[in-house]
Amino acid sequence: MKPVLMVILPLVVIIALGAFCQNILQNDADKMSLQLEKLETNVEHKNWEKAESHVKQIDRAWKPIRFTWQILIDHAEVDRIDESLIRTKKCISLKEQSDSLVEISVLRQMFLHLPEKEKPYIENIF
């Protein structure tokens, strides 16, 4: 009985931790996606003051999420999000509507794609 427990218990712990981490990634991605959607609306309506304020809020919200994600996923993915966020802030400060909308879309795609990419599908393992 002991050998079975020595195999099953670590397996259950690993699966539970994986599900917990996946839940964290998905919740954070959904939260950031909603914020980016609001930012996109401000940019579409050319509310530049609100957009600048909102992008600063997004940057502040990203800091703790960034710390968590660096523990859970590849650092290169986090760096790409950082770079895109910097480009978004700059485009908004320059009041470039089309460039801002493109960068916001790229950011949203990155946030929504990363949790999917990290899910334990057979395709992701091999």
C-alpha cells in the first residue's frame, strides 16, 4: 500500500498545483483583457486624457501580475508583454489612434493566448 501512496500522493499534488497555477493565469489574463477593452474604447473615441489615465492604471495592475507570471511562465513572454505595454503607452501619449489600437489588440492577444498556451494539452507537452 505504501508504494501506491508514494506514487499517487505526489501525482495528486502536482495536478492540483498545475490546476491552481492555470486558474491564476486565466483570472489575471481575463482581468487584464477587460482593462484593455476599456482602454480600447477610450482610444476609439479619442478620449486621450482618459486613455492616458487608464493605461497608467493598467501598468500599475500589471506590476503584481508580472511578478506572479514570472514565477509561473517563460520570462520571454513576460518581456514581450512589457515591451508591448511600453509601446502602447507611447502611442497613447503621442495620440496615435491607429498605432494605439494595434498595440492594444496585440496586448490583449498575448494576455488571452498565454493561459491557453500553458494548459497541459498533449500538443503542448510534445
